[in-house]
Amino acid sequence: MSARLLDGQALAVRLQQEITPQVAQFTARYGRPPGLAIVLVGQNPASEVYVRNKLKAGSGVGFRADLERLPEAASLGDVLALVERLNRSEAHDGILVQAPLPKGLGGDAAARVFDAIAPEKDVDGFTPTNVGLMVQGRPALVACTPSGIIELLVREGIQIAGRRACVVGRSDIVGKPMALLLLQRDATVTVCHSKTPDLPGVCREADILVAAVGRAGLMTRSFVKPGATVIDVGMNRVTDAAVARALFPAGHPRLARFQERGSLLVGDVHPDVADVAGALTPVPGGVGPLTVTMLMMNTLRAARARAEGART
Ligand code: NDP
């Protein structure tokens, strides 16, 4: 069997084409475009790439998309003051603080900064208010990666209700909200983590398997029920030649690319899983582009809610 490829990149392009005229309508109606502010503290190279992609996507659909930079040496007070300013800004409907924050800000910095974002501008869906609303199944701004995965499953016609789903990973930004969204759509959900005994056996029960771990190629064929839908959230930069060789056979184009560049972006799912799964998201080009697109959707939604609220 060779799994059907779930092309997140193509869906992201389609969704952005759907959003663009809605953004133009908003701008015409309210005399300003929806505004997204992205806060970047320090100089993490991966964060620079993610932020650039988000800003480009934002401008692409017609938003005002602003980068608010703070230096590596910024204090927690500086970051909180910036968030407060953006909370009050009339021009910004969405605020995203790019993680990770510099270690020097302290272990609880991310929680304190995310908690400070006004829930109505929390387009990442990380504040306790939005998480609580989502848990109760009430309207909320929901974390972008899991909501992008639901959009992909729905648009690809993959049935969720009544199916067994297994989410591997229990982070606040991916695993937990993913499990809740699947539950709300009537899947029977199991959540696995680093202490789960017999992980392959548990995963093999799943009709929909979501891997959100951060370990290159962890999920091999033995984790997958034949015909299952496998969603690979992992984004792992491989720089070790032995790891690259364990993932791709000699002569594989991706191994050749690794040899050229010295690194490769891979998921948590071993490429051999394509022989067993019914449908599979690639890395890159699967979940990642949808995450960015859902950020656009959340920003438009936040903008509409603010504009409607201001009119009433
Ligand atoms: P975290 O590190 O916060 O969470 C990882 C989870 O995986 C934890 O719950 C951990 O368990 C679990 N885990 C770790 N090792 C194992 C193991 N050997 N077996 C089973 N479970 C294990 O990661 P995130 O949720 O933030 O991200 C996960 C991956 O998704 C990363 O590769 C990240 O880069 C990627 N990502 C991709 C996005 C996209 O847009 N494509 C967006 C966000 C993340 P425990 O809780 O017990 O420690």
C-alpha cells in the first residue's frame, strides 16, 4: 500500500485564497485592514524563519502585519510592557509572541507573557481564557496547529466521528488541544506521552494517529494500523548522518539533499510508514503551512469580533 499524501501546502494556498476577499471586505467596511503584531525577542534562527513566514502570509492576505522586535537582553518587564501596548493598540487585532523566549527571561516567562495577552487578541489561542472556553466547547480562539489539522481532516473527507484517535504528545500547544478537538468531533481519543507503556501497541489501535513528539522518525511501521490516517506534526532538523541514513535508503533524493546541505527537516513519522498508512501528511509541506494559515483565520476572526463589538 502507498499512503495518499495529504497536501497541507496546497490546502493552505486554497484557504488563503478564500481568506483574501474576506480581508478586502473587512478593510472596505471598517476603513482599516485587520492588524497582526508579532513579537520576536532575541535572535533564534528558527524563530526568524517562522516569523518571516507568518508576516509574509499576513501581508499576502491583506493584513497589516507588524514585527515588534526586542533585543536578547530585554527584560521580562520590557516584554510585558510591549504586550500591554499592543493590547491597547487600535490597529492590532491579533498579538503573537514567538516562542521560545530567551532563557535569560526565566523559566516562567512564557506563561507570564502569554497570560498578559488580551484574550480577544490571543490569535495563538494560548491564554487560559481561550483554553478554558475551548475545553468547554464554547467559541474561542483555538491553537493554530491542532485547528489546522482538523481543517485538513475535514476538507480531505476523513471521518473523525466514531473513529479511534491517538495523539502522541501532551503539550499545551499541540497535544492537549488536538485531543480535545478530536473529542469534540466525537472521536474516541487516547493521549500518549513519554511514560506510556507499549507505545506502538497503543498507537496501532488508532484510525487517526497524530504524532506531536519532536523525535525524528520515532513512529515506525509497527506503530501504524494498516490504512490509518497519520498526521505528522514533528519538525526535526537532522544533522547526524547516521540518523539521516536510518530514515532514507541509499540513493533516496532526500538523503542526497542531506549530503549536499548537511541537514534535513523531517517529521516524527518514519518514511516507511507510507507503505502501511492509508493517508499521511508529509514533512515539510503538511501541517506546518496550515498552522500559518490558521493564524490568518484567527486574526480575521479576532478583527471581526473587535470591529463588531466596537459598532455595538
Ligand atoms: P513538546 O516538547 O512540548 O512536547 C513533546 C511531547 O512528546 C511531550 O508530551 C512528551 O511527553 C512527548 N514525548 C517525548 N518523547 C516521547 C517518546 N519517546 N514517546 C512518547 N512521547 C514522547 O513539543 P511540542 O508539542 O511543542 O512539539 C512537538 C513537535 O511538533 C516538535 O517537533 C515541534 O517542532 C513540532 N511542532 C510543529 C508545528 C507545526 O506547525 N508543524 C507547530 C508546533 C510544534 P512528556 O509530556 O511525558 O514529556
